[in-house]
Amino acid sequence: MKNRKWDAKTKAIIVMEGIKGKPVNEICNEHQLSQSQYYRWRDEFFANIHQVFDSTKKDERLIKENQKLKQIIGDLTVELKKTEELLK
């Protein structure tokens, strides 16, 4: 089989075909993929499927971090303006 790079979305779509009942040999032939590669992707898919429900926590964490960084930038901007005024 060819060495190619597959993005996460394409891997998930291919794995889902098998989960929905399409024969693995058909999937592999259609995508020019070895069966062992398909099963590795499937195992990784099942091992990480719980993360789908954790995305909300990650989004909340990123929002809080973004707010914190904006506050820091604001504080630094104020300090910079004060410094510029003193130097005039």
C-alpha cells in the first residue's frame, strides 16, 4: 500500500463505514488501505471516543485562558501608555 498522510476527519469517516457494517475488505480496497491499518485506526477511534464529550470543558478552558490573556494585554497597554507619557 502507498504511504500517505490521512487527516483525522477522513480516518473517522473510514472507520465509521466499518462500524456501520460495511465489510472491512471493501473499505480497504476502496481506499487502498491495509486491513491492519484500518484496525489500528478503529482501535484508536474507540480508545479516544470519550473525548467527544470532553470538548465542552476544553472550550471553557480556552475561553478563560483567552480572557486572561486579553486582560494581561490590556494591563500592559496601559503601562506602556503611562511610560510613553512619562518620557515626553
